[in-house]
Amino acid sequence: MSTLAVHAEGVWKIFNEGAANEVTALSDVSIDVGKGEFVSLIGPSGCGKSTLLRVIADLIPSTRGTVAVAGMTPHEAREKHQYGMAFQQAALLDWRTVRRNVELPLELAGWDKEKRKARALELLEMVQLQDFAEHRPWELSGGMQQRVAIARSLATDPEILLMDEPFGALDEMTRERMQNELLRISKATGTSVVFVTHSIPEAVYLSNRVVVMSPRPGRITHVVSVDLRDRNEDTRESDAFFESVTAVREALRGRVAPVGEGGARLAETS
Amino acid sequence: MAGATSTTGARLRRGAISLGWAVAGVLVAILLWEAVKVLGSIITLPFETSDQAMPHVWTIAAGALQPEVRGSDTPVWQTVLIAAIYTLVIAFGGFLIGVSVGLLLAIVMQRFAFLERGLLPFVIASQTVPLIALAPLIVGIGNRITIGPLEWGQTQSIMFIAAYLAFFPLSVGALRGLQAATPTQIELMRSYAATPRATLWKLRFPASIPYLVPALKVSAAAAVVGTVVAQISTGGRGGIGRLIIEYSRETTSQPAKVYVAVIGAIIVGLLAAGLVALLDLYLTRNLPKERLT
């Protein structure tokens, strides 16, 4: 089997270690994400799901444990633009056009102007915003802005997408449309996705596996495999979908016995 | 969805409207001036409204056209205009130096938190030193500086004082601006492995514009005030400050003269504000209208 998209083993994150205000955000967390796999992290606030995502992204260092991203250290992976990120806020730069927002990671990766422009237009076509390339972000709706942010996160053709509640600020209808779009894009590009969310239906609809986390200390309590063949609007009303939603909900309530002591070694995939 | 193309036209229209209001404001000021004089002739006001202290607007206008000294060809307005331009040039120099120093300070304070803690109190303390006390000190120290062919003269001292006043609002405003990028935007730049310099140019600096523009306006005004006051307190030749001093000694014979010089100083301030407004228009060309100050 080829290298995993993300491999984390025995990861701890302790803020202010040794001080009076010490907080254990992640406690012995282990998780593997296979190539092309879609994994959601779900759990109540403070369960460490965003912290785990930031450790994978090398935005914060782990306290203990090993993390590999695309077979490299998180630091190398970040330096080599191996992952793309999207957040709850689209965080587009107001002073740049939509196209030049998508070009930003390419500029920083040292691409030349013509290649940058061509790639950005290609990505905007993928998120169906080609007609808005020369608009300013503030002229776009929230959903459109988030689509630009997704196009931007895919700019360097990364192995992995790390998403922190990217649809959290959108209305329900836009949100469902965006979910379909994300599934289509991740399938077309073969990108692995680690997706942080609060929403159970969203996690189930999108993921191959849903990783359930619990707070104080942040840890993985359950891993729910979701088997939903082709996902489309009908899927949202199918029995298999509701079964998985129920399974995740029960896991969140702690009604099912948690997986092994101190974290979960996840089943290998693909 | 707003059309991006109409923004320039809308801005010009807004500019024309502001100009109309400005002209109306000047007319109102003239009317008020005369009204106060009329009122002062009827009842007793707590201040002097005689033609000696408050000459009529037309007396001031006539005063501007009179020759500088008896028998000379140069009218007063011409002397004032030359002095005003000279003052504007010095103020502009002080503004440029002040803005450069202020920006540089803001950049290092943003980059190194310990410098913000260490420098900011001094930056604030620098402004509590009274300008009048500072001026002779700078002239005194400056007189002893010669770097090669460059000699520190009165002009340099005046420019220094203007810069000293101008750097402060800019450094404080720019520091806030450089810290205005959202945490998400900063994490995003980090996820791209952007260097601090790239983060500064591509994110922090453009994100600071809405804070920088008002800071530039205050700095420009400070540079003009600094120049005029420094010219008064150092007696710097050629500037509007010196003219105000000289003409105020002639109020008994020609009361209108000093007002001509004061109007000259006002024009310097307005020109400086106008230049900054143009800069503002350029800097904010890509930003949403709501952000405009």
C-alpha cells in the first residue's frame, strides 16, 4: 500500500504544559487517512477536532507523538504545499480580484504569471465561477466566496484538503449544494479530505469514515464507517443515510462502547 | 451585486458634491465674520470687533493686492503665495520623512512583539514634549551637525520638527492596520509557508489601508502645523510662519496684512489635505465603498 495521506500516532497536544492553566487538547490520538479517503472529525466544542487539524497542518506543533502528512513531516508538507486549507470564513483578500485570490498560493509557491492565471481560471471553472474571475470578493455571496476559497485551497493540486467547518456559516440550502460540489471535486481530483464539522448529517453525507471525538481531554471515542455508494440528493433521504446518522449520534452521546483505550487505530482503507 | 465599473464615476460625483459643500462653507464663514462685526457694533461683545482687530473681508482682499512695502512692485498676496509654497514644500518633506519613519516603526513593532512593548511608550512620550520647547533645542543641536557637504540649517530643523509631529499618528495607525488581518488570513498565509516578508506585502500591508488612510490625513495636517509653528518659533526665513510674525507687528498700520498670511496658512493646509485625498483615492481603489473613510 502506498503512503497514507495522513498518519498520526499517539498524538498529544497540551497547551501551557506544566503551568497552572494547563489544558490537554489532544490525548493519545491516532488516526490514519488513506489516499482519496474522506474523513470527518466531529464532536462538541473543545473536543480538539480543530486542534488536530492544525497539528496536521503544522499550524501548531504537537506536544508528543508522530504525525506524517503525505509521507513527510507536517513541516515539510507545509513547505512543499502538499495540503490545501479552507476555513469557516472564506478569508478572501478584498483588494484582489477573485482570480488573483485563487492565484495567491501559486504566487507564494513561485509559479510564473501566465501559468498562474491559466490554473486559476481552470479552478474557477471547476467551481463554476469563471464568469466572476475579475470581480472583487465583496461582490459575491457567502456561498460563492466559499467556493472561491475551495478553488484556492486546490490551487497547488495538493494531496490533501484540510477543512475547518468550511460550510458552517452558510444557510442550509447553500450548504447542501456546497457539499455536493465538494464531493464532486474531491472525487474528480482524487484529493483526500479531513473535514471538521459540527453537523452530523453533513459528516455522514460526505465521509467514508466519521471520527467522533469527545472533550476534556480531547480524544477519539468512536469511528463510524459510512457506506453510501453514490451520494446524491436521494441519499439524504435513504435508510442507509439515517442509519449512519443514528450511529454517529449514539456515538456522540456515548451510548455505544468506545473503541480501545486512549484513541483509535483506524481500519486501513482503499 | 454592485458593478465595479460605476465606482469611479460615483467617486467623482461624490468629489464634486464635497467641493460644492466646501465652497458653501467658505461663503458661510465670510457671512459669519461680517455678521459678528455688525453684531459687535450694536451690542458689546466680549472681544474686539473693530476694523483694527477684525478687518472687513473686502479690506483683507484689498490688503492682499497692496504692495508689500511702499513703492515695491510685489503685492502682499504674491509674497504670501511664495511663502505658502515654500512652507508646503518643507511640510511635504517633513511628511515624507515622518511617514517613512512611522511606517518603519510600525513594521518592526508588528514583527517583534517585544519591540512594541519597548518602543510604543517612547513613541507616545515623544508627543508629550511641547513643540515650543523642542524647536530651539533642535536648532541648537542641528547647528553643530555637518555631514560632508551637507550642512544642517534652519530648514532642516523645521523639516525635522514637522517630521517629528507627523510620524506619530502614522506609526500608531499603521501598527493597528498591520495587525488588522484576521487570524484566519494569517493562518492561511502560514499554511502556504509564506515568509514574513511575503505576509507583510501580500497580506498585512494591503489589509492596513483602511487604517493607514486616516493616519495619513492626520499626519499631513500635523506636518503642516509643525512646519508653521516651527517657522514661528525658530524664525525660519521664507515661510508663512515668519510672515505671520512679521505682519502681526504691522497690525496698527495695515491690519489686513496678517489675515492675508493666515489665509495663506489655511491654503497650505487645504492643499496638503487635497494631496492626501488623492493618495487616499489611489490606495482605496480596490476596496469596498463601506470601508472608505
